[in-house]
Amino acid sequence: MDSNLELIEKIKLQAMEIKNEMGLNEETLKLIRSLLNIVPIPLEHCKSGSVIQDACYSQLSSGLKSMHSLLSSKHLYTEVDLTDLLYDLQEFISNIDEMMTKQGIPVATHVPQKLPSGITEFQEKAGIFLILYDLCNALSIFQEGLAAQRQ
């Protein structure tokens, strides 16, 4: 579990660095979120005080796979290198899925997603920004839930 916590911190740091490099205006991001249909990972079962382990891991695994597939989809305009982040994210997803399997929690099949075609450069960059923002938030919620569960 300690290696997963280190991986979470590494992923969050990489995502924040990339997000900061993009320097987008927060005010327009709500519109872009709606336009691109980017939905934050629902983690109500992972929030500290209400951790339901099976449901939490299922929500996290599914959400991270969606984020990974969106970040892996072809990007026409984004010049930032996502390779290391995607590698670490895939490793973390594999660790979560393996832990779920060992605990008898079903691992759902995931349908890959991608950003819509025909979007502008700004929309693509804003979409990636939102995905990274949501990824950082989801990992923070998961960490807080784990910390609360240990107490």
C-alpha cells in the first residue's frame, strides 16, 4: 500500500505540473466541461467518514480508467508530454485492479473514451486541464478516505 501512496503522490505532482504549464482561465472551464462531457470521478464512497471499500475501489478503478483513456486519446494540439503520467497512472490502475481481485471485488470492464473530434485547440487543452484537475482531486479524496480508514 505504501508504494501506491507514493505512486499517488507522483501522479498528482506530474498532473499538477502539466496543468500549471497549460495556464488556462478557470472561468471558462465549466463551459468546456459541459461541451466535452468530462465528468469528474464520482467518489462518494471514498470520502473520509463514509468509506465503503468495495464501492470506493470500484468507483476509483472505473474513473481512473476513463481518465487514462481520455488522456491517451489522440491529441492534435497539446504539446505537453503525458508519457510518464500515463505510465504511472496505468501502474496505479493495475495495482488497484489487482487489489480488488485479491479481495474478491469485481473489476468492471471499461469502455475506452476519447475527446470528441473536431474540437478546437483551446477546447482540447482545456479538456486535458480538466481531466488533470479531476485526477488530482480524485486521488486526494482517495488518500483522505484511506487515511480516515486507518484511524
